[in-house]
Amino acid sequence: MTTTVAYPNELATRRAAAGIATPERLAELAGIEPSWYAHIEAGEILPTLDQFDRLRAALGGVEPERLYMFGIARTIGGPKPDTPPDYAGFFTAFEDAGHLLVSREEVTWLDRNVRPDRTVDVFVNLSCGTQHSPHVLLDTVSVLEALGVSFAAGSGRLFCCGTYYRGAGEPEAAARMNDASVGRAVAWGAKRMVHMCTQCQNTYGDVERRERLLGRDRPANQQMYTFLEQTLRERGDRVPWRREVPAKVLVLGQAISPVHGEATETAARVLALVPGVQVVGLVDEEISNVAGMRNGVQILETAPLAPDEVERRRTRLAELFAERGADTMAAMHHTGQQWWSRFSSDRLAVRHPISILADALGCAHPDRYQAACRLGDPEAVLEQTRPNWRSWGLEEERARRLAQGLFAPSYASGPSHCTCGGQGRCAADLISLDALAGPARAASHV
């Protein structure tokens, strides 16, 4: 395994400040084998949660974020909450949100454990939170098919990295989930796992590095944008482009860990390879402060913004993008796509990078999540998506609560409900049964 600083930290600095002269002495105080601790301080691997707690205690009770940046500290884990989390409810909420917008017949990825029917080069973990906006899942699968990748893809709890359990102070449960997920990928013959979610990459990568140092084999782990960039560059002139996508893009990224930062830069490079796309730069702090941020769970669990506040942000964001010479926001992470969908307009398109790539390859799907946001009528969404959620056996009241939580009236945006911001870049001009329910497509690749 290449020894790189995957996990930059302040262990040496804090050790010196605490008057602990050598790494060996800190290892002794924390009860960690010195040669193993050397890998931790060098940033090659992460400590386990138990080791981390002992290190923090030996350093005088230092807070986690004083030793690692937030995204890395989150990967290590956190203390057990007073009330155990509702794990089943957590994963089911993601699934149900997806089932509102995509029918059982349309699913082109694994959502249950099945016997592999072939051997593949790559297993793609499409993540859990991405299910809120399932057009991204559809687009990812169709892009990989168009590029001729040998793969199987899965989404949801069966392929989860285990971060949620780590964050709740249950590393053993997290390890069991991670091992089971890897086992399902290996069953398909995959030597490499590719992850849509940056946090999945952090957690799977942590386990892989530790296991390899112990002499155990483990599939290599790679972030989705890195894989896409490599694939596009390897294909070169053989990439089957179908059209130019006229878009001047600012990329919304995250810098909470090296993986997040690298994925942001790589997403921008991938977009720059798409015919017609101009990458103007990254979304800056001024723009981010106007938009704010909520993930899918927070959107469901918190009150929607007031209509006048939504319109204020929507207008101001379009102005700021225009000032920077951009007309499209592309979020590296799916949570950004979901939240910003509330602020799309005829002046500002909100599109996921992989959806832009799918558009250029001629295999994009309507963004039903954004269409429903802009409709802003939960009852209309409920009716238009009825074929979808009924195909999953979802109860009507459950579907109604999801529609009400996700697609509040305050986010409605004018009479022209185009799913790409009104700039002619999508097939669905109006929100309709076709845009939300969509045509069925068999999951032939799985």
C-alpha cells in the first residue's frame, strides 16, 4: 500500500504542546502499539474510536476537531447518544423518498441482495442519501453503461459504509455492516469499489488501509469522480458524445476532508471534459452564505423557508451567478443538488455533474426531485407520483408526509416548471405525469 498522508492531523503538534516528547511515549500513554501509532501520526491510517478516545485523554481531553478536520473526525466516530438512533427508520426514510419519485420497474440498480449472474470489474456504491433524488442514480447507471464499463451498482442499506453506526458510537456494528457490504461487492468478482458519496469513500478507505497494513486483502476503493475522469480520459476520442451542453458552471464543493476537497476539484475537471460546458470556478463563500445548506434528512425534519425568503435567495443567487459569468450550479455532493433545487429558476439552472455528463452522452433522465420542488404542491406531487409509490406498496399517508416534507408550497417557482432552470437543457418542459412518474425501464444490467 502506498503510504500517503490521507488523514492530515495535529497529533504531533498537540503532543509537543502537552510536553510529550516522542510518539512512542504518547503511544504508551494511550495503550497503542508504537509502530501502529506511527502510522496514525503519519496520517496513513485512522485510529479506531477507542484508540481516538484514549489519545484525546492522553493529550488532556482535546476536542476531536483539534486533532482532525471535521470530515475525518466524523469518519472515526462519535460518542453513543443517550437515546439509541432509529437505524431502520433512518434507512427506510431514504428508500421511501426515492420510491416516491421512481417506480419499481424503473430501478436500474440493486436494492436487494441477489445472486450475481456474471463477473464485473467494478462494483458501484450509489450511496444512501442519493435516493432522495433518484434521477442521479438513473443517470449514473446510464453514464456507466454508455461508457462501456463492466459494473454492478447498488444503493441503500445493503451497501452502506457504516458511518451512521460509527457516529452513534457503535464501531462493532459499523464494522459488521462494512464487511457485509464489501462481501456483496466481492461476490460480483469486483476488485474495485467506486463510491458516489465522499463520506462512503472516507469510511471504506479507512477500513481498506487498516486491513492492508494487517496483511489482509481488500478491494480498492475509489471516488466516483476520480473513476469517471480516468474512464473519460482513457476512452478519449471513443467517448460516445451525443450533444453539446451549453452551460457556464460554478461547482459547489466541500472541504471538510481531503476526500471531499479532491472530489470537488475532480468534479470540475470532469465537467470541463463535457462538450459545451465551461467551468467558471467554484461556488464561493458569499454565494454559499446566501443559499445556506440542509441535507435530505434536515429538509424533512425542519420547517420550510418562508416564501418571501425563498424568493429573496433565489433572486440573489441568480444575480451572484450572473456577476461571475455563470448560469448553472453543479454540486459535487448530492445533498447540494437537493437543497439548491429549491432555488433554481429561469436564470439559474441547478444540475448534478453526472446529469450534465449524462445529457452530453444522450442518456439523461428528468430531474423529478427539482420538478416537484418547483411545483410546490404536495398533493399534486402525491397524485402525479402515485404509479411510482404504489408500485412499492408505500402507504398513501406515508407518501403524503414525504411529499409535504420535501416539496413545500413555499418553494414553488412560477408557471414554467422546467427541471433544468428554464434554459432548454432537459426533455421535460412542464411538470407532468411524464416528468414525475416517467416511463418504466427494465433493470437489464443487474
